Amino acid sequence: MLTTDFDKLLNGFTERTKEILKDDLVGIYLHGSAVMGCFNPEQSDIDLIIAVERPLSDPVKRAYMETVTAYSATGPKKGIEMSVVLRSVCKPFVYPTPFELHFSEGHAAWYRSNPDDYIRRMNGTDKDLAAHFTIINRRGVCLYGTPIPEVFETVPADDYMDSIWFDVEGAAEEIVKYPTYLTLNLTRVLAFKEDGMVLSKKEGGEWALDRLPAEYCPLIENALCAYTENAEVVYDNDLAVRYAAYVLDRIRQDGGRPLRANGVQTG
């Protein structure tokens, strides 16, 4: 599916996870760009959900974080993003979804500077898990353990929409700062709202080229080029702002989405 180095990293990470979590480990599940055909080592992270039977003790969390951070540092540019969740919140599905432990490279400095504080506080709820579980159910890969249908319940459409809405609700103000990410993420949300499709950023951009007004196609094509080919592109900021306003208006049609808090909320 990807590269030999990628497979070697996943195999090593899986074996260490089994060694540390032992009988509490339910399964290791890969989602995100790696299972959606658009993994890019310069743009993507490795997205994983680790399901466990019981809450992890602080010493086990610390041992596991040492493994996670070590493998993340040897992976793609954006490293590993993973969450540890209890099996009991996956089926029946709980929203917003509690998590036992979370890591992404954006949190690496916090862990390195104060691991005890990180272990104590990095737990809570994360609405993004609704989106992650949806990808796992539709396109995910079980790297080890109990098969996906036995662990994950179908995420209600309203919960999935609420989860992905957070990433784009401020797009009209933020798209100039994050043009590639928001241009493509807006298409993903619109594709789900209008056609019920769960797409990658690449797939969302390609879907939109046939469905949005022609004036926005150069912007979307630039974003796809930047995302898939790491190309340096120049964005038309005025066009980007108009595009964001247009897509947000289409998403909000027929009531749109309630503006609810989202993201990782730590304890």
C-alpha cells in the first residue's frame, strides 16, 4: 500500500504496543490518508486508534508514550497521531468521545518538557474521534486484534457532521492563513452534507471540481497540487475568501450545523 519503511514502522509499533498493553489491548486501527489513497510523507501523519479494555495506569501510559514518541520521530514529517480509547465508548458509540491518551507532534514539546504533567492531564473528550471512527468503519485497516465491526459502532450522521464542522466553521477568516488545508477540507464537508460521501482531502477536491462554479476551480486545483505534489503555489486571497463564504453558505443551507465546541479537551 505504501513504502517498505512505512510497513516496517507500523510493524514495529504494533509489536511494541502488544508488549506494553498486553491483555488490555483490543486492537490497533489505521485510518486517515494512509487508508484513503493520498498519503504524502511531507504532508501527512500516520493516524491510529488504539482500543483497550480497561483504563491505563500512569506507569503504563508513560511506557507507551516513550514508544509512541520514539516511533513518531522516525516516521513521516508530521509523525504519528494516535488516541487510546476504551472499547466501551466505541460500541455503543459515545459522543463526544472520551479518550485515555492522545498524541500528535503538536504535543511533543509538552511531553518532552513535562512528561508527568502530560500523563496526568492528557485525557478527556475529543469530538474529532467521531470523524476518525467513521473513517475506520468505512475504510480503516485493523493492524492487530479484534475486527473493526466487532469494536466500532456506526457513528450517527449528525455526530460526524458536527465533528467535521469544527475544522471549517472559521474558514472565511482563516483560509488566507491555511489555504491548502481549508480549501480541501471545505470540499470534504460539503461532499458529506450534499451527497453523504466520506472523502479524503484529495477526493474532496476532485469531487468539487465537477460540482462548484468554474471560478473556484483554479483555487481547488492549486490546493490539490500543493497537497499531492508538495508544489509551491500562489493563492489568490480574494478568491479564497469568496470561495470559503460560498461553500460555507452551501453547507449551512437547510439549517446548517450548530456551532458547538470541538477538538481535544484535556482533563
